[in-house]
Amino acid sequence: MAGPVLSSSDIPGPPPSAGGHNLRDIAEAGGLPGFQVRLHRTYGEIAHFAMPNAQVVSVASPEVLESTLDLPECPMELAPFLTPLADAANVLLSGEQDRARWRRTVIPALSCPHRAESDHPRFIDIIEESAQRWSSTGEPVALERELDTLALRLMCTSVLGSTPGQAAIVERVTDAFERLPEFFLGQVYGVRTTSQEPAVDSALTTLRDVVTFLVDEVAPSDLISAARRAGQSSKDLVNTLLAILIGAHRTTGTVVSHALRQLMRHRDVAKRLRAELKTVLGGKAAPAFHELPCLRYLRRTLNESVRLASPVPGIARRAPDGIALGAYRIPAGTVVHYAIRAVHMNPRVWPRPDEFDPDRFDTAPQNSRPAMAFVPFGIGRNDCPGALVAMEHALLMLAVLAHRFRFESRTAGKQGSRFSLGGPCADPVRVRPRRSR
């Protein structure tokens, strides 16, 4: 027999500070993802915490996630860092119907398999260009920064085609993005950061100038052509590309850098992956497009990296009406935060969640988990429209780089969250070309 329905006031959580919120706790945990992992380990799969402008119910239960997929509204007061990147017409700030129309345009253009196959040789050239530069200098590599830039170049190729001067354009975008996250996260959490407002204003101007140039001056790609056929103006297109670049930054690069650092730490995993790459690739530097499905252990390794370094660390929604949330009843207007990082670290679903174990993604274990146990790119109608192409980029990056190099670092598997205060691990990595492939 089911127990009584509890009210939202019964949901457990940490006491707020004197200011009536938990910002200090969040900042001490390095940001919201780390805080929510601690929150749910202490208070269970449904817990509450307080922000200055909202009482938040945090969810780390995959079953509860699945039961609330239709919550439509994104409470932008919890993501003020998006507002300066957008304007009133931006899909990041638009309503449900506008976002649905945008997705119908973007997803087919980004996820076309024929386009992915035709772009594959260009992707390899871009990755090999970075690999060759790393080999030629003999200097330690700032892995996270390098892979952020590489991932943005691949996404720009998918979105814009082979743009003249693309490498320089992407470098400007990467420079701009590097100045933004910590500043806006500091604003959200009420702490001082190293980023200063003039530099942030300059970065925002650079982003809009670069993207406007790409829309107005570059030959139209499949995505831009599809968007124009759907009636998007140049202003709409600028906002569309900004949304895609925001989504691409510190996501694909984060996943690949985390995987490479884990391979430095887990020699047994690295050995198995190396054996698979040698078997499938032989003496080639990179897999052919049709060989990607054969790299099963590579995909498992990448998925385990994604689990531990989720590209989307959390998603906020607002309940338009009173709804049931597990054993609780929450009122209309309640902010519900899907704690994706905490879902991926839920010990009920993922035994030994802190361990790096690619075999979690073997077929049998996967079939025994709840449907929403692994949701790295979001859930429901508002998941990431570029998820498929981003994962293919990550697979190819990891395949080429792990096949070509040995990576060495003093801190090996240690990596700071790319979505936290204080920034990512800055420890450079030694890149050693393999004598034979």
C-alpha cells in the first residue's frame, strides 16, 4: 500500500544561510553540479535547496525524471548568464512553440547521416592538423583548452562547412568563451572571480561580431540554408549559431579530455582500447566512417567519460501546475532541477559510481537500468539538438588521439569540473607519439 502524499515542505535539504539561500554551500562545492552530488548523497534522490530568487526541488531519480518529461518552462532566473549572450529573439529565451520550430530546423540539418559521412575526411584533417602541431612543438599541451578549440572547429565545420580562415575564427570564439563562464557563475553564486566586467563586455561583443560575420559573409551551409527556408532572418540566424556554439563550448572537449586523463590513470582500460584501435585501424591513422560502429570499446570508454563529466550538468524546469514528484506533491510555480550529474552518480543505479569502468556500458548492464539513468545531453523536448553530431565528433577525436599518442601528466585522472568556479585543471599534458600503430 502506498504511503501518504507528502507536501513540498516535507522534502529534505540543507538549512539556508542567514541570507535565506544555499549559495555559500554551492560555492564551497565548486558549483552547482558538485553541490547536487553532495546534496543527494546526504538527503536522498529528491531534495530541496534555496537560491536567492527561487526555492528549488532537485531530482536525482531517473524514474522521477521520466515521469516529469513534459514540464515545459525553463526558469531563466536560474541561468542569468544566458541573458547577455542573447536577446529577446534568442531561442535560449523563447517559448516552447518557438523552440520546437527551431529544433525542427536544426536537428535534420545537424544530424543528416549523408552529411556526416561526407564531412568525415574533413574532420580527420582538422584533428590531424592539431595532432601534427602537438608533435612538432615537443612542448606540453594545455589539453582542455586545445580540445575545446578542436571541438569548436569540428562543430563549425558541421554547421558552416569549410569556412575560409576557420581556425582563426574559432580561436577568437574560444578566447571569448574562456572569459565568460566563471564571471557569470560568480554572479549566480555571489562570489568574486578573476574575470572583470570590461573583459566580459569585450568577449560578448566579439562573439556577436564573429557570428554576424559568419551569417552575412560566408557561403551558406546546409544549416543556414535550411534556416533561411524556414523564414529565419539574419538576426535569427545569429541567435541560432550563438545557441549552437554555446552548446558546443566546454562540452565535447570536456568529455574527450576527461577520457584521455582517465586513460592515463587506468592502464588496463588504455591497453584494451589500444588493442581495439590496432585491430580495427591497422596501420591507418584514423578510422574510416564505416569503421566507427566497430569501435565498441571506444564507445563504452567515451560513454563512461560522459557519465562522469556530463556535458549538460543539470536542467531546470518550472511546474506550471501542482504535480506529483515521487512521494511528494509540489505546488504550481515550483522550480524542479534535474541534477544530471547526480543522476549519473546515483549509487542505486550505478554501483561504485566514482569508479571509471567502461564495461558498465556493455549490453547486459545497460538493459537492466532505468530509461533515464544515462541522459548526458538532457531529456525530453529540450534535449541538446546537436547531441548526435557532438558524440560522433568526440568518438573520432578520441580514436585518432588515443591511437596516435601516449599522454602523460603529473595529475593523471584529476580534472576540475568545466562548469565550476575556479575553472578546469590547468596541468599541462606531455604528448608522446607512438612508435608504431
